[in-house]
Amino acid sequence: MDSYTHNSILEHGHGHVLQVEKVFHMTPGVGENSYSHNSALQKTVISKVRPVLEGIVKALYSKENFPRYFSVADLGCSSGPNTLIVTYEMIDAIVGLCRETGHSPPELTVFLNDLPSNDFNTDFKLLPDFYAMLKKEKGNDVGPCFIAGMPGSFYGRLFPSKSLDFVHSSYSVHWLSKVPQGIKNNKGNIYMGKTSPHNVFEAYLEQFQSDFSLLLHSRADEIKLGGQMILTIIGRSIKDPTSRECCLIWELLAKCLLDMAAEGLIEEADIDTFNLPHYTPFIEEVKTIVEKEGSFVIDQLETFEVNWDGNDNEENKNYVFNKFTCGQTVSRCFRAVLESLLADHFGEAIINDLFERFAELIGEHLSMEKTKFFNIAISMERK
Ligand SMILES: C[S@@+](CC[C@H](N)C(=O)[O-])C[C@H]1O[C@@H](n2cnc3c(N)ncnc32)[C@H](O)[C@@H]1O
């Protein structure tokens, strides 16, 4: 092998080790393929958890005797409108409570956290209009609000000790810090699948256990005693890690890659060495890790489903199923999330073709069966 070929295989493909913290980011900006434009699914998830979030923020704020300063963080905020929806919901809950009780509003600090390669600029550009909207809508009922970015991995310390009252995260903590080790034998799969060898399931679970414990441990240092955290993640309702609810979507994506390999567009060996840094835990696995780590006590654990097509929700009364449109919506949503990881491994050139195939396959699938993601929202208090 000459050195050019060798280097390009290392740059992409089977010799390459994915560095999640450096590479992973949602598609930036506000263009057609951006996360900003393709995050309806995640928006639906946030709206489902809104009642829990409001209840907790109100209870916490009044329990803490209406403090003058209230400090919150959103972990894995990404870029685009969803980021500020969560911030708005928290402010709305606090303002509502202050109005009800006659207390003056607190000074709020909101930290938007994500990996350093996140498009924070898109978020920051939304801030002037957001502040203006708050002032217009809430007038003097909203106190000073300071929104800042905090780049870094949530699998480690991000904030000063005992500085946060409340931490929120939606659709982020199912992303692992790295691809589990020792799963080179996961051939033909890009995640846990029906044909994965047993060690693959063990390696994924171990990586999740270690990452999730580290997240809890890091936040335990940063959240004040009695402070709260809500995490919403994709998971599974049954123990079997090959259950369709968590594996099917990845099996369809793997099929598109395998079809491309059969046509000589990519190397099959590259598929064999690509595995997602992602885990969909069983509810009991989440509970056990929280209990074992020991810094938090679980207050509520709710589960709910959302349709693969994020536009297919209760609020969208005019929704009509269309194979082509739905396939495109789901595919674009996945592209906005995965493009950076896939391009890093297979190269940029395959992305359009891959997601066109994926859109077609998803459309076909959804025309036969409405399919949903299973989600877990867990709220906990710092002991
Ligand atoms: C699907 S997006 C969800 C974004 C937003 N919360 C929403 O609901 O629309 C997942 C986000 O988690 C971020 N993320 C993944 N791993 C992370 C880590 N270790 N530390 C910080 N952010 C991380 C990703 O960069 C991405 O922006």
C-alpha cells in the first residue's frame, strides 16, 4: 500500500478512531440541512416534558425561598430554536410563580452547554430578539437574565462547585463519550443489532454505565444541595437490547450503507468498523446507575413515545401522512444529527446519496407501520 492510500484510509474508514468530543456536532447554521431546520422531533420531545419541567422549577424556586439569584444549565443545547425554548419555559415558570406569589423576579443566569464544535454563534445571534421578546411579553415581571455559552463535555466538570440550582438536558445524554471498545466484531451493524455478538451488548452497556456515572458525579459537585436535574433521553421499554424500538432505525441506516457497499460506493470493511457512540438504555439500567452513584435521589421517572416523524404530533392537527415527505423529514433529522460522524468515517462525498436512500427506506417503512421512539424523562434531586 502506498503512503497516500494508507493515509486516506486512516483519515476516513477502517483505521480511523472516532474522537467524539472533537468531531461530533449537529449540522451548523440555518440552511436547509441544518439542525436548526430539522429538529422538529426534538422539539416535540421538549414539549412533552414541559409540565414536568415547569412543576420542578416552581417547586424548587419556592422551596429555596425565592432566592435573588437562580442559576441553570442546559446540557447539550445544540444550535437553533430548541435551545431557547427550554430557557423560555424555565423563565415562564418562574415569572408565573412570582406573579402568583407577589415575589420579585430573580436574576437569572443560564448556561448553554455543548461540545466545543457546536455552532454557538447561531445561538448567540438569536439572543437579542429573545431578550426583546421577553421584555415585550413579560415587562418588569422578568428580572435580569444573563445567557452564556459553556463549551465542553458534560462527561466532566463544567461549572464551579455548588453554583447551579437546576440542570436540564434533552436528547443529549444518550450520546456516549466514545465508541465502546472491543467491538470490532460487530460486522454489518453500526449499533447493537439482532446479529451483534454478545460482547457488543456488554460493551455498550459498560460504556453507558461509566459515562452516565461520570455525568452524575460531575453534576453532583456543581449542583447545590436540594438542587434539581431533569434528563430526557431515548431509551427502551424492554430489557432486550435488540428490541425493535431502539435498533430498527439503525438497522435501516446500516442497510443503506450495505447497499452502497454492494454497489462499490463504499468499502464494506468501513461499515464493519463504524459503530455509533450512542446508547438507548432500559429504564432499570438508568435507575440502577443513579442509585449506585448515590448523589441524587430520583423524584419522577416518566416515559413517553414520539413518532419517528417529529411533525406527526398532537399539536399538528393538519398532519397528513405522505410517504415521500415523511421519509424526507426523518432522514433530514437524522442527517442533521449524524452528518459529522458519518463524514468523518466515510468521507463527505457519500452523505447526499446515503440520506436519499435512507429517506426512501424510511418512507416505505412508515407507509406500512407507524413507528415510535421510546423516551425516558428522569428528574432527580441532589442529596
Ligand atoms: C440531538 S442534539 C439535542 C439538542 C437540544 N437539546 C434539543 O433538544 O434540540 C444532542 C446534542 O448533545 C450534544 N452532546 C453530545 N455529547 C455531548 C457531551 N459529551 N457534552 C456536551 N454536549 C454533548 C451534541 O453536540 C448535540 O448538540
